[in-house]
Amino acid sequence: MAESRDDEQLAGRLVAVALLGLVLIVPPLLAQFDRADRVFGVPLLWAYLYIVWAVVIGMVAVIGGRSR
């Protein structure tokens, strides 16, 4: 019974991370970063996308690492 609850919590957390990732890449928010500015020589939009991607992957790794 406790394992089922743990699986539900894990699934809920992963869904929350997926939704966060989706919200961070919706076009209205991406438009805020679509400028000619550069971060370490990389266009701002690409830097933002890579940071979002890395954060989402990191959060999934942390959640998955704590699951068992």
C-alpha cells in the first residue's frame, strides 16, 4: 500500500516538472527572450532554452534519485 502511494507521489512530481517545462517554453514567454542580446556569445533565446532544458533534466534526476 505504501509503495502505491510513493508511486503516485513520484508520478505527480514528474507531471508537475513536465508542466513547468511546458509553461517555460510557451511562445509568449519565449518572445521575451527573442532579442539580439548574447550571453557568452550565444543568442539569448538559445541560452534560455538550454537553461530550461538543463533545469528540467536536473529536476527529473533529483526526483528520480530520491524515489527508491
